[in-house]
Amino acid sequence: MNLDEKTGRLLIEGLHNTRDLGGMTTKDGKTTAFHRLVRSDAPDHLSDTAIAELASYPVGTVIDLRSEDEAENHPDSILKDPRFTYYNIPLLRINADDINDGVIVDTINTSLGHLYVWMFENCKPYFAEVLRTILKEQGKTVLFHCAHGKDRTGLITAIFYLLCGVERNKVIENYSVSYEYVKDLVAPLIEKTSPNVHHIYKSDASNMEMLLKHLDDKYNGDIRNFLTACELTDSEIDGLKKILLP
């Protein structure tokens, strides 16, 4: 397996948007640590060789952010492998595959940015559950993923980078580049849907910009305030920061 330290990408066959959160420079000149947290699209079509590469990275814990329906319909390839501890913690408690669901319809009619703001205000207990599970599993390399590794996964990634003091333009760039990596993965979905739906398969910078504006407007621009609203304690928040900045 090759790690591109410039982009953080793990080049594993069957994965498209798998990136280590290490190597990101913060405002005060620190650098986030490698081999702590990995973001990814769903590892649901992996060969034994690819699974072995993940295990040797070494990924030891996998957190699946998809709904129960998504996880059941497209199960992770690592489920029966004893080298991995697996959690399914849906961050958005709807089936994101169902473009007729009300939340998805609203997103189609507006933008992914509106969805992210909605999630910040309506999914706080689920954010807390995911983050507490990452805290519990620290000491292992934790991989968290959704379907394409850009939306639910992108929000968890943004939270960690903001908490560590990464510049906002880098957070936005790290989010928006996802579409370049998943183009081939989402191409069949784009092909079979009407043009007004296509934007939900992309990662336009404006979506993350909208979320960051919401963070400014409601949480005084401080991700700690949002995490406190998720009922995480100061000690837990400090612990989350130390995962990437030990």
C-alpha cells in the first residue's frame, strides 16, 4: 500500500476517498499525527489483499456512519475479520440511498450545505456517540466512513480539523477535493438521475462554507461550543483534540 503524504490518501484497490487525517498544519504551526484517524468511502467491495493492507496500516477499528439499511445492503468487507472492531453508528438516521426521503428531497431542492446545517442541529446525540466511540478506541488507528466518504465522513473530519486549529480554507479544500477522488464511484449515480440531483453527489466548497457560517452565527465560530451543545464535556473535547495533536 502507498501513502501519499501530501494528500494523505491511502492507495488501496477498491477504495477511492481514503485519507489519513495526519499531516495537516495548524494555525500555530503544529502538524496532525498520522496513523490515528482515517476517513474513507465504504470498504464494501474489498479483496482479501486490500483488507490485509488496511489491517497492516494498521487500521484496528472501523466506524460505519451509514444507516442500518445502507450497512445491511452494502456490508463492509471487514465484518468477519477479527483484526477489526466494527461499529455501525448512523450519523444521519435515514437511508441516504433513498432519494425520495424527505430530508434528501429537501437537500436536492436546496444544497448539501443546508443538509450539513440541519445535521448540526438535529443529529447532536449521534455526533456525540461517534466521537465518544473514537475516544474509547484511541490507541488504535480508527477508520470512519460513510458511502462516498464526503458528507457524513466530511463533517466528522471537519470537526477534528477545526478542533485542532486547522485554517478554514484548508478545511474547505480538504472537503471539496472529495469529488475528484469519487468521480468514478458516483458516475453511475449521476448517469441515472436527473441534472437537478447531481449536486448531491459532489462536494462543492460552498457547502462547507455554509456550515462554517452557521458555526459563526450560532456557535461564535468555535467548534468547542458546538461540541458542548452535543453534551460532550471539556475533558472529552480535550481528549478528542489530543488524538491528532498528542
